Amino acid sequence: MPALLQRQQGMSEKIIETDALIVGAGPVGLFQVFELGLLGVKAHVIDTMRVAGGQCTELYPDKPIYDIPGIPVCSGEELIENLMVQIEPFNPVFHLGEEVTVVEALDDDWFRVVTDNDSEFRTRTVFIAGGVGSFQPRRLRFEGIETFEDRNLFYKVRDPSRFEGKHVVILGGGDSALDWVVELAPKSNGITSIHRRDEYRGAQATVDKMMALAGEGKVEPIIGKVSGYKSDDDGITAITVEVGDEEREIPCDAVLAFYGLAPKLGPIAEWGLDINRKTINVDTEKFETSTPGIYAVGDINYYPGKKKLILSGFHEAALAAFAAKERIEPEKKVRLQYTTTSPLMHERLGIAED
Ligand code: FAD
């Protein structure tokens, strides 16, 4: 499609075409890559988070899991590391740090998928492996403050250069907050870090770096409770903070808030699918949703007897992959082949002998 026409139609400069697109890089989304790969279908994977792993990485990286078949015990992080190794032969293309906002069926049996970063895809099949939803930043709850979001109040940093030469207030005491304090400080016009406790949750090495920058006068760490904000027509002009019995006003050009993440079904609810509370109804033959060609696997789906377990999601991913292969290549019969003995499987896994 000519670039001019794309621009006129409000499309991204480059539309990525693929046979399969997976929404969610949790354990089930990753295993979906594997099952599709065995059938010769290459996938793109999109996740709101900047790292793959879903709940395993976000909620319990160090906790042991005991019910993955064949693995007596592994941590959440180890499971994800192993899945990443397992899918390596299939070279999935990851788009991390992007939320899928639009999934719509086009007239020609293709789907249009768009992210909040304006990436745009055309895909033959969509796999929603969205778990308990997309992890969204916990937002500030002061009246009217939402009007300043993406003006000079941000919950994630897309373009660090916009903070150059600015006085930035960074809220929170975890890794995200501290990483950005340290990263933005050198080119900013001063950073104020506000955290409610004098114990930081972020890595000690980053806390030490922040304190070193404080020693150089580039960062002011404040321990206190954010109590409100001041604004004018252009945006937030100051953050007010209770420090002991005193209320201080910290003038600022921009505010970055990192108060952690909470899962929300988010945009998935708007894709016209048959939703059952916060899950998507599927059949148990193909794990297909009410829209043919869109499958839902893992914690996000619902069918009678559903159990939100990783192993259930793995089974669902296998059957959904077979169904999708038939849709992508209806003229070809899809045969079940064993990875132990099939030369074709070995070729796809990159372990074929010459
Ligand atoms: P998730 O892991 O939730 O991943 C979904 C991903 O989709 C997320 O990364 C999210 O950011 C992304 N996403 C959602 N919407 C969008 C969107 N619109 N755009 C882009 N990305 C999106 N299960 C077991 O089997 N055994 C256990 O021992 C076990 N222990 C657990 C312990 C704890 C503390 C918790 C919280 C869960 C445990 N579970 C366990 C459950 C298990 O973690 C889930 O069943 C599993 O993570 C589901 O995987 P998933 O890939 O379906 O979804």
C-alpha cells in the first residue's frame, strides 16, 4: 500500500503482516509460540510489559511452582527462562512495552491489530493470551489530575529526551522509579524523588547511585506522603507533600508516578467478543472465541470446568494452534507428528541431521 494512502487513512507507516499474532507474553502466550512453530506458523507477540513472563515474572518470580508436568520444581522466573529457550528455534518477534488496543475483523478474513504505540498489524489469526488482563499502572487519585496525563503527568517513559532540562518529580520507591531517577538526573534540571518510607524497594545498587547523585546536588530525595498538586492551564506546576508535620510544595515541570501495576481486562473487553465476567468464552475443541480466527488461551478464557493453571493453558495452546493452522492453510491436512521421531518436526526445531 502506498505510504501516502496509508497516511491519508491514518495508518502507521509500516504495517506488519503475519500469520499469527499473540496478545500476551505470559507462560501460555510463550508456549503458543512453540505450538504454532511446530506446525510451521511464525508468530508476533505483543505485551504491555517490558519483559516477557506475565504473572510468573510480575507476581512470583522467586516462588516455586510444583505442578508443571515433568519439572518437579522451578521458580516463576526459571519457567519463563526455559520457555524462552524452548521457543528460540521459531524466532518469534516480540513487541514489548506495547498494549494491544484494537483488534478488528476485516472483510477479507484478515484481522487489523493496533497498539498504543501505533504499531499496526495485519494477521490471519489472533491468539489472546491476556491472562488476568494487561498490567496497568496504579494512577494518582487526586481530583482532576487525570486531565494532565500525557501532558506533564506520566506513568511510563516513552521518550526520555522530553525531560531534558526539566525539573522532574518522580514518585515511588521501587525499581522503575529509582531507575528513572538515576537515568534522567544527568540531563534534567534537577530531580525530586518522593517516597513515603525511608526504605526503598528498588535494588540497593540503584539506591546507592541515587544517593551519590543527591550528594552532587542533582537529586533531592524526600520521604513524605504526596497530598495533592497545583496546576495551571498548561499542566501540573507543583506537587504538595507532607513531610512530618510540614506541608511542602515542590515546583515541577513534569511528574512521573511509579506506584506499581495492577491487572485490568482493559481494551480486550472492547473487541466485540463474547465476554463472561472478566473472561472470554471459548469452545473446548479449538479454544476459539465468538469470532472465528480469534482464539483465547490461558487464564483469560472460560469454558465449563476451566481451571486457571499453567498446564491447562499449555493444552489449550496446542489445540488452538492446530485449529489456526487449518484456517491459515485450509488446503493442507494437518497431521499430528511426534517431536521424538518426525523429521519435519526436527527440521522446524532446527535439530535435523544432514
Ligand atoms: P498471564 O501470566 O497473566 O500473562 C498475560 C500477559 O498478557 C501479561 O503479561 C499482560 O501484560 C499481557 N496482556 C494482557 N492484555 C494485554 C493487551 N491488551 N496488550 C498487550 N498485552 C496484554 N499456576 C500454576 O499452574 N501453578 C502454580 O503453582 C501457580 N502459582 C501461582 C502463584 C501466584 C502467586 C499467582 C498469582 C499465580 C499462580 N499460578 C500458578 C497461576 C499462573 O501464574 C497463571 O495461570 C498463568 O500465569 C496464566 O498464564 P497466561 O499466559 O494465561 O497469563
